[in-house]
Amino acid sequence: MLVEQCISCAEHLAGLAQVQVSCLDVLQKRYLGSPPGENTFCFYCHREDCEALNTCLYGCHEAYRWNGKYIYYCPVGMIFVASSVSDEQGRLAAGLVAGPLLMGEPEDYLLQDGVFSGRLEVLPVFSTRRVNDLAETMALLTAGISGRAHSFAGSVVYEQEKVLGELYSARQQFEEPGYRYPIDAEKKLQALIYRRDKKGSLELLNQLLGHIYFVAEYDLDTMKARALELAVVISRATIEAGADLNEIFVCNESFIRELEKLTSVEDIGAWLSALLHRFIDYSFDFSRIKHSDVVFKVAEYVKNRFAEKLSLDEIAEHVSLSKSYLSRIFKEETGESLSAYVNKVRIDKAKLMLLDSGCALVDVASLCGFEDQSYFTKVFKRLVGVSPKRYRESRGNI
């Protein structure tokens, strides 16, 4: 029933919004209904680090994390809008992904050697407002399909019956003479994570949760402390399996803040399960897509705020990453530092303003985010080859 509703919703939404809408089975990692055909934009994209299905799955996982809706960029810079669908247990099961589409002028998009630049004209062009309206509409529709609010769906990611069964089993062992916490089980959990065995890892995690519950003697704060220790075990195992160290640290910061707010045993179980799911799925399968998504979001942010005093802290907060991690992946993806990119955007804007003779040089510097006139001149000459004054006098013909 859920599958039929998802497919039907995707078809009607595509007809209404006049944009391609894909329906996905997240668990089986496949398209539901008709996959994108040969006449679609993505079919002509030959970027090696961009696979259409994986890009859509990334959007579904992020939508599940962010209360049912997520707007993101693919590695080429096209806009996608994703919304998650949960099953009866509140787990991520499916998703709808609308796109690709353009949000802005076609020349703003970074394309690979013009291989399919002519295909841009076939894509729908949405305003920012319309993209947000699409995301909100999709979230409402998928919440109806799921039968629950997205905020609730995203917090329940394990099977209650199995957890209760493990609690009963752990209690029997706990009451036996000479009981000891099964520390060897943590080592087995590490091995399962290393093999990326999500099902086996989750089953063993449920067992450990049962033991933690009784060892903590029903005290919530003690349970949180034990859960945090188990989170460290999961983190280290994921890193040993090849996940990016900075990626794990960033995720850990977010999860620890969430742990502090939890008020029940059930919430702690859901928290650990979510951490396990996210590390196994996200760290390995979607890291490259996330990096590209971050780069384009940073680029959009800078282009919209180039005249303001931009700080690395502010930009990093906008994309929910640490400063050091953002600096590293931006340099890896673009080949230049973030500060160099900001200056490049500002100088490009300055070149356009200099062609307007009515705008004083000192005003150009200020309007492009440079507080110091001499520094503006220095950066302009380094990037353009001539001074701002000479550029204006030559009308840009240098």
C-alpha cells in the first residue's frame, strides 16, 4: 500500500509541478515505478563521482534527518528536493525526490566542459520561493503517506518489540550469580560495523542496550553515560572501517547535543540506533555527494552575501560543519581556499560595477565587501592583472 501511494504521489506531483519526481525504495536502494529515462538530464551527466540513484538516496536520508524535507545540490550543481517516507515503526523506508531543476540563471551553474550545457534549457527554472513551496508540499504529502508527523518519524528508528525482548533476556542474565557486563559483545559490534553489517550491528546493539539498562540500575543519567561510551565504540569502529575522521566528529557533536535532551530509556535506544544507521549509511555511501552539496551551498551563500563581512565561523555554521572540516573539503573539491573563493566572487562583482562610471572607486570596494580600499586594489590587481582604475578606463578591455 505504501509503495502504491508513493508512486501515485510522485506521478501527480510531477504533473502538477512540471518537474521530474522520482520515487525510491531506500531499503532496497532502487527506484519504485519508472526510473528516470534516457531523455532526462541526468542520463547525459558523465561526472564520475555522481550517480543519480545514490544522489537521490542521499537526499532521502537527509530529509529523514531534517524533519521530512531537504533541498540540496547534486555534484554538478543542479537543485533537488527530497522528502522521506517512514514505515509503521518510524524507520526510513522510501522517499520522493524532485529534480533536477534550476534555481537562478543557467550561467551560474558549473558544468563539466560543456558536455551537456545545452541540456540546461530543458530543465524547469524555479524561484527560491517556489523551491521552498515544493519542499513544504512534498513534506505534507509524505507525512500523510507515512501516517505520522516527520518530527516523530525521525526519532523512532528501531523496533520496540525487539528491544523489549532484549530487555527481558538481559534481565534474566543480570539476576544470575556472577553476572558481568558482556564487554566481548562490544568487540563483536565493532567487527560487525567494520563489515558494514547494519542488520547484525543493530541486533547486537539492542542486546547491549538491555544490559546497559540493568547495569545502570534504571538511572537515566547513568544510562546516558553508558550510551555515550557505546557511541564512542561505534564511532571508532566506523573510523577504522574507513569513514572520514572529521565527518564522524561533526556528527558526534550533533548527536551529543541531542543526547543531553533525552528524557526516557526509549529515546536513548532510538538515539543509539540513529547514530548507528547514520554512521554506516552516511559516512561511506554519501560522503562525496555531501561534500559537493556543501560546496554549492557555500557558493550560493557567498554570492548572496558578498557585500557583507563574511567570516569562516558564519559560513561553517550555515552548512552545519566545523571550520576546519569545511576548509578542508572546500579546498579538496574546488582546488582553492574558501577565502580565495570569497575574494574571487567579490572581484567578479567589482568588475561589473567598475563598468558603471557613476559608481566611485571607493564605493565599489565597500559595496563588494572590502573594508580597506588599498586591500581591494591589491586583490583586484592580483586577480585581474591591472588596477581597478585602469580596468575602468579600459572599459574592461585588458
